[in-house]
Amino acid sequence: MLSWQDDNLGTMKRVALWLVSEVGEGNRFTKGQLREAFPGVSQVDRRMRDLRDFGWRIDTNREDAELDSHEQRFVKPGIPVWEPGRATRKSGTTAIGAGRRREVLHKDGYKCRSCGITPGEIYAGTHEAAQLDIARREVVKPDGTTATELVTECKRCRVGGRSLAANLDEVLRDAAGLNPIERKVLSDWVAADQRQFSRLEQIWSDYRSLPEDSRAAVRMELGLD
């Protein structure tokens, strides 16, 4: 294998080799260790993040609760970018610029399209504030082709949905099969870009987020315990 200390390689390739040979799969490291390994190399943090576009999984404390804020974990390697021709991004996986990011956030209503949380909102039962990011989602079109589209997701949903693909054809067929009343209800939700929950549905949602002792109190109130 090539050496991560070879200055003739690009920074991203060197970082990939450093993770494999020095950190090791499944192990933690800090930004300080990364910068110490590459003194004087500008944007080394960004070059490491670029590896995610090639299937490399590098978690922070947002994805791994066991990590401190200054730590990251090298979960698993992806494409061996140091091999000739392997560090070229596929179509649709170019870096997302700031302008495009703002456009996607605006179109998605500045909220996670998976769970509906907004930036800075606290996840139920935690002290963790949501952070929004732009994810690439494979979408199956009605003609059977697959396209990569951008969608706003919070960091928590993005990690859990990396392997998911959306199926537009299925959604269209399900929508076409609705009766007039169901179609009207769905149309109202789509027009408002949100679902209006009934009081019972909201209580159910709140109940599910309670710790077990508190859930037991609710069950007792309902005569179930």
C-alpha cells in the first residue's frame, strides 16, 4: 500500500491512507491528531469530509453518542481513493455549494423532510439540538429509472437513511388510488406542507417519547395497569 506520508499524493488520498494505517477501522481520533499528522496542510478537515462522497463513514458525536465533541470515529472505509481513477466523483456527487444548499433548504421549508424537525429544535427526551444537512437520495421514477436528488434532513435522520431510496412511482400510484375524501385530506396536508395532528395523535406521540416510568403512569390513568 502507498504511504500516507507521500507528499506526491493529494491530501484526501493521504488522509484516507492515514485513517486506514494509523487510526484503524472502528477507532477514535481527534481533529488535533489529524492536524498534527498533516502540519501546514490547508483544509485537511475538509479533505477528510470529502471521503464521505466515496462511501467512507466517519462519525462525529452527532452520530455516535459515545464520542466527545472533539472526537470522531473512523467507522469503515469506502472506495480506495488512492488507486488510479478511483478518486473521481460520480455524476451527481459533486460538492454541494453554499448557493445550492440555501436553495434546497428554502424549497424544503427549512426542516427535515424525514422527521419534520427544524434547526435548533430539541429532539424529544434529549438535550440535543437538531442540525440540518443536505442529503443525496436515490429516487425511483415512474419509468423505472433512478435519479439522485437533494433533500434536507437532520443529521440524525441522515445517518439512519443513508441506504434508503425513495420510490416516486409508488407514492404516485398510492395517491391515485385514494378515495375523494382521502385525496382531499392529503391535498390539504401537501398544500400546507405539514400534517395537522388530532389531539389524540399528539398525546400518543408525546406518550411514546416518555420514559418507561412515566408511560406506566399514563397506562395507570387509562386503567391499563
